Amino acid sequence: MAIKGFDPDGRQAAAHRRRMEVLDAAVAEFADHGWRGTTFEGVAQRSGSSVASVARVYTDKAGLLMAAFRRASFGDYDNLQAAYAGLRLHAGMSVDERLGTIADFVSGVMQRVAPLISPLQQAIAEDERIRELVEMARARRLSTSQELVRIISRDGQPRGGAVEQVYVLTSGETYLQVVEELHHPAEAYADWLRSALDVAVNGRPVAAPD
């Protein structure tokens, strides 16, 4: 019986590196060419892979875009829940420390995925499979928002509507409004988000970003 994680000849590690190289190339291709302009051929050429090898793992462009979005968002973590678990938010942190850690994490994610938000919106408008995948991702993000509310509540009694507010505050659309439409620097977004999450859950005052 094979032992999980046992990779004596390095084949699994090499295959993982190749998949990450393909996803990094896909992130760049979608950012540069959008949903319509990105092709398996372009991703393969950029990653130094064959089209067949890309298509063997990602059978359609919708799956490739969502995998690229996860890669840009969470690095080597598989999903949002695993990425948050990696923050170790329950390890003796105060609420203020948790708020700061969450805000810094979300800010970093948004800076990495911002170039992919427009391609994703294009895909949602045009592709039924993308819409299905995004709906599943939104359900998972809503569940994560519920958990965040629980761990940043100061008295165990969060304000009404806190889950929905946290969901909106941590969205890519909100990030773009604060940084691109209101012209606040990305660094100020993290400070604003920290305060905004606190007021959404606990009712504390929030200041505008500098």
C-alpha cells in the first residue's frame, strides 16, 4: 500500500511544480488578455508546456480560470477555508490581532487577484459553467464569513446583518471601489478594512482610508 506523501523519486513534487507553473502562466494570460483572449495555446506557450498536458488537467477554460483565481488568491492552499486555517486565528490571538491578521490577508489576496476580477466578470456574463462554479465559491465564502463573524465578535453577540456585511467588505468588488474608484492606496485599504470589519460585527466607529 502506498504511503500518502511518500515520493521517493520526486515525481509527485515535479508534477506539482509543473501544475503550479501552468497556473501561474494562466494567471498572467487572463490578466493580460482577458477571458475571451486567453487560450490553452497561450497558457501552454507561456508555461513551457504542451497544449495536451494543460488540457489533460483542465478540461475547459472555465476550470482553468477558477484554478488560476484560486492560485492567485491562496497560493499553495486549495481553497479559502484552508488559507484561513493557515492563519491560525484561534491560536491565542486577541480580537484586535485577529482583525489585523484577517485584514492584511484579505488585502494581500485582493492585490494579487485584482487583475483577474474583470476577466472573471466577463466569464460570468458569457459562460454557464463559470456561473455554476462561482455560485459554489460564493456559498463557501458566505460560510467563511459566518466563521469570521464568530471569531471577531468581542462579546459573542454580533450585530444583525454582520455576516452579509463581512461578505461584502471582503469582496473583490469592494476592494476595487476603495482602491480604484476612490483612489485610496492599497496599503490604506487594509487599515480601513480592519476598522470596517470591527464596526460591521461590533458596532465600533470606522474611519475612511487615508
